[in-house]
Amino acid sequence: MSRRAVILAGGRGTRLRPYTVVLPKPLMPIGDYPVLEVVIRQLVRHGFDHITLAVNHQADLDGGTSFTIASYAREQFIDYGVLVTGEHGTLERFEEKPRKTFEVSMGVYMVSRDVLDMIPPSGPYGFDTLMRDMLERRSPVTVKRFDGYWLDIGRPDDYMQAIDEFAAMRPRFLGE
């Protein structure tokens, strides 16, 4: 049985600017390889034999009856003291440099073919719109948490961390 993967590689990479002014995010180097090549090598190593790249600025994937999102528990740091104010501007709560954990999409999805029927024939239709449409239609979407190593290289600090850690983790990433 064929194992298929779709890589959404068409975002504008705005969170990674100024790096993405010259290169699109999927072609940003991690060690000697563009990140897209690292991802493809990992998929091949795990038995995927058909890989589709969605390279338009607006990804074309949509959801129907079977859509699974890979997620990661990401801790978000706020560098400021956070004020929670009431209706008349009175302080109700104060949090010094809070840390909050959010379940975030890793940008990895498993989608059944019937999901493609939800994609409009033209115009932009992003992942965010798809998820809202699926929730509105009460279409089932499953979330599977990944507890391994993951960085959102769309953020400059994660991208720099990936560059710093790549040499030591190269065998893990590339199966060498």
C-alpha cells in the first residue's frame, strides 16, 4: 500500500523575516540542507513513497470526514508584566512574565481524499478557514499530540536553535 504525504510549503514565511526576504522558508538551510529536504528525507525513511508539495502561497488542503492534525504542546513566554483590568480600568489581576502552554498545529496533517471536495475551485482558502468551516459543519477533526523533538522554524529564535542543534542531531534527522 502506498503511503502518501503532503507538505504545505507555500506560506509567505512572514514570522521568519528578514531571513525569508531572500529565500522562502522551505529552502532555508539547516546545516548543509534546506529544511524541505530534511523533511522529505524523514518521510522517505518512514516509508512514504508519494510526496506532494503544495507550494502556492495559499495551501490547497481542506477537510471533510477525515482530517488529523499533528500537534505539539508549545510553551509561550510573555516578556512583560501582564495587567488584567476590569470594565472601569481597575486592576483585577497581575501576572509577572507569565508562561502559558498551548496546543499548536505542527503543520503536519493526515487527510482523506473526500476532504478535497471542500476546496473552492478558485481563490485563496487557508488552513484557518478550513478548520472554521469544518467546526461549523461539525466535521470530525482529530488531534494527535507529538511529544518528540519539534521546533517551529517559522520563528527566528527556533530557526537559530535548529541551526545550532543540527550538527549534533544530524543522524537523527537524516538517518545517517
